Amino acid sequence: MSFKLITIIVIVLGVLAVSQLVRLYELSSKLRNRREEDVTNRDNKLNANLLLAFMIFFYAGFIYLMTEYGWTGRGDAASVHGETTDWLLNLNFVIIIAVFFLTNTLLFGFAWKYVRKPGVKAYFYPHDNKLELIWTVVPAIVLAVIIILGLKTWNGITGDSSKEAIRIELFSKQFDWTARYSGEDNVLGKFDYKLTTQENELALLTSATLDSAIRYMEFGKADSTVLGIKLLENKLNNPKNIFIPEDRMKMETDLDRKTRLLRLLYQMKVRHNAKLDASAYDDILQKDTLHLLKGKEYEISFRAKDVIHSAYFPHLRAQINTVPGQVTRLKVTPTISTKEMRVRKNNPKFNYVLMCNKICGSAHYKMKMIVVIDTPEQYKAWLKSKTTFRDDYLKPATVVSDSTSAVASVGDTTKMGM
Amino acid sequence: MSAITHDTHGHHDSHDHHDHHEETFISKYVFSQDHKMIGKQFLITAVFMGLVAMLLSLLFRIQLAWPGESSDFLSLFLGETWAPGGVLKENMYLGLVTIHGTIMVFFLLTGGLSGTFSNILIPLQLGARDMASGFLNMISYWLFAISSVIMLVSLFIETGPAMAGWTIYPPLSALPQAIEGSGLGMTLWLVSMTLFIAGSLIGSLNYIVTVLNLRTTGMSMTRMPLTIWAFFVTAILGVLSFPVLLSAAVLLMMDRLAGTSFYLSDIIVGGEMLENHGGSPLLYQHLFWFLGHPEVYIVLLPALGLSSEIISTNARKPIFGYRAMIGSILAIGFLSFIVWGHHMFITGMNPFLGSVFVFTTLLIAIPSAVKVFNYITTLWRGSIVFTPAMLFAIGLVSTFITGGVTGIILADSALDIAVHDTYFVVAHFHIVMGMSAVFGMFAGVYHWFPKMYGRMLNTRLGYAHFWVTLVGAYGVFFPMHFVGLAGAPRRYYDYSVYNEFDTNTYEMMLDLNVIITVFAIVAAIGQLIFLFNFFYSIYRGPVAVQNPWRSNTLEWTTPVEHIHGNWPGALPIVHRWPYDYSKPGAEEDFILQTVPLAEGEEEH
């Protein structure tokens, strides 16, 4: 409270003080018969000098920041295409910094030099076709170079990956990432968002996940926190139950939605080809950390469960949005292992990272995944410790609970509201 | 309540005698149909909105510089609900960022810049009695005013304002389960913007009609001041692009309220599996940026127009390459419609389409370069008078260069990958819009204040304001490039996550964030100088003379006292272009547009 009071008093006194000063200034100008629009030569010269001083201060600040933080503060690029784009970025920076210095110097320099001087009239110079032509054509040529080099690089980066590229998928949701490796067949299993259950967060499509999704839709959660179709119907049809109209409407909407989704699940079941199960079952799921192999090409596809996220690998110079209802992709070949980068950065704790770079909710700023770029030995050791989706999903415990009442939940409600 | 303006009665020519009537307080100051009053209404409303948006930015800058530390300033403005214990809440951080962006882009720089100066200058510089439709002009302002109020109201509701960023990308903006601001806050945002767009459209149509039809005798299109050319092209951009934003907003509204699936597909949010299937979030982005990019030029062109006029007047030289300037305004206007995809290189849009947008976007650099070189050449061998307006105009050219060149990096899709959505982008568009366009607006206020209020602003306070603003704003936005190049994503509540993988970079970001915030506070305090000067001078500033800057254009031939119909007698007749400064053979260093060509004198 006292803080507010003091603030208000200070503001009021400040305004009063300034207005008194201005009154004083105005009275003195009146005495000297000076009008507001007449800029004195002294003021004029002062501002001209200040402009020049500002330019020098501005350049000094720029050069200081550049020497202190470099023009790519992320350090060396750790991917094949990243080396190319960094080279191109440096080239572009040389061009634009040259333009920046040239034009700002001309601007501030002329402003300083051609300040009004008694007896000197401005030079009437309305146009000059030759000059105009020069500064249309020269930028056009420079831009042509920039465009050609840029597009060549872009086409290389976004083109198809080779057949041998290792296929992985990154799955994003508020507020974490899950990686899915395609397993020995190098084929990612199919998915459909309607198959999402607690045991199958990535909604992979197999005969078993289809069945449990259907059961879940029909019977809901065992502890009745999520009602299935059957229970909803029973509740709504029981004449003994009296609901507030709002609640009733909510349940009816929920029932309608689930009935329609269930119909779609049955259609999917009819069309499902059980031979495809294998490609999903050998997939390997990994949360929190993404392991990549140095020197291998990766074809990464991306999915989003709820809203748009962006997969940003600052050190690999790679980025793509993840979009609900759409699969996006990029290819990348890491060139420097985590260990090597730690030496280069002189920081034994350094790690590569995957960050979310599209506003996605309250904990957006925490949504990241550590990326480890392994040597072949390390990678093999890590892979050995992993189990496949088949092992995780079809382990006995799950099967038992499945056959009783499909314990599952869509979404991760515990993480909401952070 | 009846401030009668009989004294102006006698000045009117017979032409508009029939619509002259006694003015009440309401018809003169509130529901005014006079373009000069409407212009001032736009300005004051926008200045207020700008202040609010600046305050919001200070609130989140404090969080960024001193993350997690309790601040009395935060608790003073946000209270226990949004800053418990003086520490900003994560959601409110996003809300502040969203509303800051929305107000600055739309309410300050679109409503405030083009609304104010198009209104004041179009009739005055063209020699017209008023806008083509005074009534529609009034409606345009009041829609703007209502939309401003709704936007402000959204800051005070329980679930908070819209929190999805000023671009409000769905699905985040469509699903209240995803973030609380996407509930009522988002609805208010959409309602507010719908009214804003309606107002802006009516205004723009009025500007276009006025420019095409109400030019006085002799005022051919190629004798119009560059300000009018800029407003004219700006209005065309607005008319063609704002309806597309409206369609994007309407579809979003339907997804939110009517269960449609324009932007939604295969979503599970808050534990709920949605049925929506087949929609595309990319559709929204295309629609949004089809406005969003021309919007940048809707913001910038008026500023460039104002500065052309101010630089020429105060360098006492004709603007260099008048026709090239018109050509580049037209080229920028045209190109601005075919570059929107450069905001979407990494959104999952087809990469080939991306390369087309690289090409068109980089082309814009050519007319922009022409404008910069023409400004510089106008200064060359001038006789420069540094009024506060002139200083701001020079500041505009400097920031236009600084902000423009980084656009070349961002327009190059291959380079954009690594800096997309980082602070590098934030630095780029703040230097262009937060500095260039705002400097243009300040320049305009300082230059035309005598025309608006019949009084002079204090010049010395103007200097102080300029220097604090230039140093402060560059100090805020220039270091942001380096934060961005280090890879810092924008819209992060804090960067402590860096501690887990790269402590050195974290320290650098924290250092720079403190510097940025300190400059932001200094710059914000500098704006108080302007506010004081502005409001003080409206009432107590020295009375202005008719043509204080010794300028050529028609607005300086009107009397200092505002009258309905602008000119007391017949409308002025134009004999020459507006830039005859320091013409050889002339006595004075300026020749009003109304002065006939002397014998043997050539038109420039």
C-alpha cells in the first residue's frame, strides 16, 4: 500500500515540477521573442553533432555485441545441411552488414554535414534517372545472387531423403515429446488418433489396440472417472435418475460423440489388415531423450496430439512445426557427437536439445527433450536396453486388465493446468 | 452544452451554407463528422491504447529480466490473481504478450497511424472540404473506439485475455481446454477484431473515394504529396486484405461455437477425444498472413509517406525521385500481397511453394532500397533544420535500414529454418514496426500538431523525447538479434530450461535480457516526456502561425482556427507539385502549391 502511495505522490510531484519548468522556459522564450518553430543555429548544430555521436556509439555497441556474442551464438552447426546454411548465413551477414554500415553512415553523415548554415541554400535536385537506375539494378543483382544460393540450399534441405535413411517419429503433446523408432524393419507402424488409450499414447494401429480402443469407448474407465457408452446409456435411460438439464445435455453430447467415434472404430476394424501389426509391434518408444547416431541420415516425421508445436533443434539447424491432423517431416544428418561438442564448447555438461518453438500453452517454455548424438558403440548399448512396443503393450499385466474392463484414459489429465 | 461556433459562420462560401448549423458539444467533440476532429479522436484513442500496450510490455519484460523474482510493480498492476506474491503467472505472461502485440499492431499502428493522419491530411492536402462521407467516417471511428474498449475489457475477465499470441493460431486459440485464455478472452478478441475490421474497411473506402474524387482543381494524381500516395495505397491494401482476416476470424468463431472443423483435425485435448476431422490449421495461417503481411505495409507505408514530406520540408529540398517514390510505394503495395508464405516456411507447407515466396519476398527489397537511397539523396546538399519531426524522420530511415536488412535473412527460407520464431524475428519486426512506424507516427504528430491543435509543441522537450526514444528503443531491440541468433525461442516465460543443457548460453541470455529490460524502462519513461508535452501543449502551448515549417502543401493555407469546410473562401487551386523547395530563381526557399508558375518557369 505504502509503495502505491509513494508512487502516486512521486508521479504527481514530477508532473508539477516539469510543468513549472516548462512555464519558465516559455516565459524566457517569450522574453527573448523566440518562437517554437524557429530552431536556433545552436540547437540545429547540437542535434547534428548528436546524430553523428549517436552513429559512432551505435556502431561501437554493435561491434561490441558481435565480438562478445558472435553472430551465431549457437556455436558450430552439428549437421550436414547446417554447415551449408551457416556458410550461407555468414555470406548474407557480410552483405547486409556492409549495406547497414554504408547506408547508415551516409544517412547520419549527410544529416551532420548538411545542417543549415547561414547563407547556404539547399541544392535543387529533384531527380536523376542514372542514379535511380544504379540503385535499382545493383540491389537487384545482389538479390539475384542471394535468391539463387538460398533456393539451391533450400531444395537440398527439403528434398527426399535416401532409402537408407533411418526413420523415426517425434510425437508432441502439451508439454512433452516422445520419440518412436521404426525398429528393425525401418518402417513406422500405422496410427490413428482414435486408438489413443493410456497404454497406447501414440495411438499405434494393431489388432489388439483396436480392440482395446473399442472396449474403452464402450465401457470407459474401470474407476468410472470416464464413462463408456453403456454406462452413459444406462444412466440416461434410468427414469429414477434426475439430472440438472445442463448435466444431462453434457452427457447426451458425450454419448452422441462416443457413439459416432465407436462406429468409426468398428469400420476401421473391418478394414484392418492384421499383417500390418508387425510393423507397429517392433517400434521402440522413448520419452525424454532422443538418441541419434552420428553420421547417419535420419528421416523424421512429426505428429501433434493437441495443438501446434514446433520441433526446433537449434544446434542441428533444423526446425519444423508439428500439426494436429497432419504429418510433417524433415531430414537431418548429425555430424558431431555430444561428446565432441562438449569438448568444442568447453562445457562438460552441454547437451543437444529439441525445444518447442510454437506457443502451445502455459508450460510451453518447459517443453523440451534432450538429444544425444551417439557414437555407434554408445548407440548399440542404448538400443539393447530398450524394449519394443510389443513387449510394452502385450506384457501379461496389460492383457489381464484389458480383458476385465479396459483400463485406459485418453490424454494426460494430470499434466493439464500447470 | 452548446459551444456555438458563430464566428466561423461568416467565412463559409455559399457552397456549403445549407449544411451549416449550430454545433453542440456532442456533435463537435463526440459524434463529430468533421475529418479533423475524427483524426484527433483516432490519435488520442491510439495514444491511450499504445500506452496500455507499452505498460503490458514492461510487465513481461520485468519477468524476463528477473525471472521468478517478486516485483511490487507487477503486483501493483496485476494483483494477487495474475501475479501472486509479485511473480507473474505463466498464463498471464502469454496473455500480456498476446494483447501487447494485438494492440500495437492493430490499434496503435493501424488505427492510430493511418486512421489519424489519413483523416487529417487527405482532405487538407487535397483541397477538399471534408471526406467523401463524413457520416461513414464517424462510424469508422466509433467502431474503432468500441473495439478498443472490448479489447481492454478482455484484460479484466476471470479467465484472462486471449493467450495464443497475436496471430492466434488454432487449434490453441480454438480450444479452451488447451489454455484458459481461449475461452471468453478469445471470444472477446474475435468480437473486438471483427468490429475493428469493419471500422477499418469503412475508413479505407472513404479514403480511396476521397482521393479519387475530391481533389481540388489542378491537383492531378502526380501533384499529390507522397503522404497522400502512401495513404491511398495503404487504404487499398486494407480494403483487399482485412476482409480475409475477417473470414479467418469467422471460420475460427464457427469452429469454436458451431462445431465445424475448418481448422481442427484429429485432436485429443484435456483428456477429451474430439470428433473434428479433415480441417487444417494451415488454412488459418494462410488466411491470417494474407492479411498479416500486407498489414506490415499498412503500418509502414503511412510512416514512409509522412517522413517523405517531413524530410523534404526540413531539408529544404525537393524529395529526390518523386516518381520513383510513387513507383516504389505501388510496387511495395503490389508485392505485399504475394509474399505471405514467408511466415510459413517451416509450418509444413509444401517446400516448393516456400521457394516461390522466397523469390517474391526478396523482390520487395528493391523498391525498399530505392526509397532509402532517395531519402539519403534528399539530405545530400540540403539545408537541414532539425525540428523534432525531422529527427524522428531520420530515425525512421535508420531503423528502416536496420530492420530491413535482417528481413533478407528471414526471407531466405534456408536461413529462416534456424532463426524462425526466435528473438531474431522479434528484433526484426520490432525495429521495423516498433521503431520505424512509431517514429513515423511521432514525426507526424510533431509536424502536424500545429495544424491539429493550433498550438506548438515544446521543441526542447521534443528533442529530449527523441534522444531518449532513439537510444532506448535501439537498446531494447538491437541486442535481441543476438539473443535470437543464440537460438532463444520467442514467447518463453523464462529461459531457465537452458540450465539443463547449456549453462553458458543461459547466462548470456540472462545478461542480455537484463540490458534489454533496463533500456525498455528508460524508453518507457521517455514517453512520459511526450505525453506531458502533448497534453500540456494542447491547452497551454504557444499559439501557432499559419505555416510554421514554411511548407508547400495545401494544409498550411488553411486558417489556424479549425472551421467546417477547411477553407473560408473558395477552394485553393493547385498550380505545381508540392516539392518546390529552394527552387533556383525563387525568392523564398519554398513555393506554395497554390502559386502559379512564373513566366518561363518550368514545372520541376
